Amino acid sequence: MSAVLRQAEPADPLARLGRLIAVASGKGGVGKSTVSANLAAILARRGLRVGLVDADLYGPSIPGMLGIAADTPPAMSPGGKVIPAEAHGVKVISMAMLTGDDRPAVLRGPMVTKYLRMFVTQVDWSTLDVLLLDLPPGTGDTQLTLAQSFPLAGAVVVSTPQDVSLKIARRGIRMMEQVSVPILGIVENMSGFTCPSCGGVTHIFHQGGGRSVAEGLGVPFLGAIPLDPAIVDGGDSGVPLVVDSPTSLAARAFEVVADALTGDLAPSGGLRMPFDWTLATGAGRPAPASHGPAGRPLALDYDATGLTIGWPDGSRHLDPRELRLACRCAACRDELTGKALLDPAKVPLDVVPVRIWSVGNYALGIAFSDGHDSGICTFEALRALEGSEAEDV
Ligand code: ADP
């Protein structure tokens, strides 16, 4: 009997919030909130029901960027939930709306998590197709707790092209992977300046770093947003660039990111993510993806004898228990030393995967019959598993 490989389903009761997508960055000032605000506005204009949580409690800038006055506290619904503000078709909640200004809140870590939980669960979002979470910058405890608190569909990582930013972005990506949050891709912001008079492009902060980091890590590159003074004006005036000048070069760059994130959009059908493979039972053929890392398999099939992976250079078969023992999640392997924490004697001989789903276009999530379901197995790791025990089929 073959298993059906499918996308993990969002856990109730958050299911009506659609896809929860975190927008993250290794450090502040790289344009994370700008990307969140412009993406939210584009998705709303495309007919999706969009919510945006300004999770950057220490420096809430989303209300200003979307032209939302923060001087009146939000109303409460009869059910006791906070009614979000709405601008440019996007529903928004922000700390600035609760404190009445955009001064950074002074909060300890546990309070941050408490507020963020409240922003997701105690706000009257009604039904959404997508809820964007503009995370605080950094790769610390708050981000980790957040990533573990909600069933995130994935994270978009924003970076500028400088090496130092990219290094921090890389760390952020690793952190997200450790907590099994799929990386939807990297956005390179402030990527070259287009001269308004001559049209020539100057790469002020280097060029192409985001794409090469994405390729190196095997995650999608979603696009590059140019440096454009109109983006600052849009942020200051409360009308995002994609609304104010939708045909500008930078607005079109945001559209490219939105396309890469959503694939073909069907408002009634909600948000379709790229590289979500839905494999027919027994057939094991992923829908062809237009792009992806070179090491992506061409076909996958699972039956009682294990997982068969069709690589461009031939098919290989992996034993179910071998797959279980190879799990590299934080519970099974020491993150720092790489030493195995999983005792093979405790893994039943007849362990089998009970559910397999696609994680972005670079990994599989696998839940096993011994109850273990927190690991993700990258295609790179699957490839590395094909040691002496692997047999050609
Ligand atoms: P973060 O959320 O990462 O701290 P912001 O989105 O607040 O960063 O952006 C920081 C500043 O940089 C803002 O003034 C914003 O208008 C500006 N900015 C962001 N992206 C661009 C860009 N592509 N071109 C020009 N200015 C930008």
C-alpha cells in the first residue's frame, strides 16, 4: 500500500487564519517591515483575505507604513476580541495601536510571547487566506518561541546584499529549520539603486549575495527589491509603494516576490504555495516545479518496503527504519556536536513513516509510527543517506 504524500494540514482552531507566514530578518533596518507591508497590500489587491501582525513589538512600524492612526485604541467585538484596523485591504494589529504611539514597548521575553499569542488568537480576524507575521529582527529566543508557538506555513527571510547581513540571515534560516519551519525563500532588499534620470543601476551593497546564499542553502530565492527613495516616501506617507506607484520598477519587484510566494493565485481557492507537491497514491510523481535546487528528486514513492527516490541519475530505495535513524532534528542529534542522541535500541524494528509531506521544495517532513514527527529531511540529507546500504532499483 502506498502512502499519500501531502501538504501538512494547519492545526485547528487557527485553520481559519489561512497560512501563517513569518517575515523574518537577522537584523533590524534591512526592510523587513517594508517587505511585509508591500507584500500584504499586493496579496490583498489580488483578492486574498490578508491579515498582518506587527510582531515587532520593540519597534512597531506597520501602522505608520499603512497609514493607520495609532491614537485610538482598537474596539472590542461582542465576543471580547480585539477588532483589527484595516488599510489598503489588509487587517492589521500592532503594539502601536495598544500603546497609542510608536515608541518601542519595554517588555521582557515572556511578555513578548504573550502579546504575540494574543495578536494571533485574540484578534477578531474573521476568516483569512494568509496571516503575515512581521517578526522582531534577530535570531534569538523570541523568534524561536514564536516559530514553535504557531503552525507556521513557512518563513520569508529578508536580507540586504552585504555579507554581514547574509551571514546573519543564514543563521536565521538554520534556526527556523531546526524548529521545522519551512523556509519559503530569501528576499534581497536594497539590491542596487536605479538612477531616476539615466536608468543605470548601481549596486551600492554588492550584488547577487541573496541568490547565492539561497542556492547554497537549497532554499528558493524569491526576488530582489531595488533601493528606491519612493519606498521611503511610501513608508512615511502611509501609502505603500505598490499601491502608490504600482508600475514602478520596485513595485514590480515586489510583485515578483508575491508571484514566487503564491504560485497561481485563485482567490476562492486561497493561497497556493510554490513547491507543494501533492503526490497521487502509488504514482509518486511530484507535480513539475518550474524551479528548485538542482538536487531535487524527480519522483518519490513510499510503500511498506520504504521510500523510493528517483534522482536525475537513477532511483534509490531507503529502508523505513534507516530513515527514522537518520533524523537530524534537535531531539535526535546534538545541535552543536552533531552527536546522535537517539538510541537505536529504542527505535522499533518495524517503524514506518505514517505521514510524509513536502516542506518547501527542498525537504520532506516525515512522521513515524513511533510517534516522532518533528524532523524534516532535506533532499541533500536524503542523498547523503544513500551510502553502502542503498541499492539501485
Ligand atoms: P526593518 O523592518 O527591517 O527594521 P524597515 O522596513 O523599517 O526595516 O526599513 C528601514 C528603512 O529603510 C525605512 O525607512 C524604509 O523606508 C527603508 N527602506 C526599506 N527598503 C527600502 C528600499 N528597497 N529602498 C529604499 N528604502 C528602503
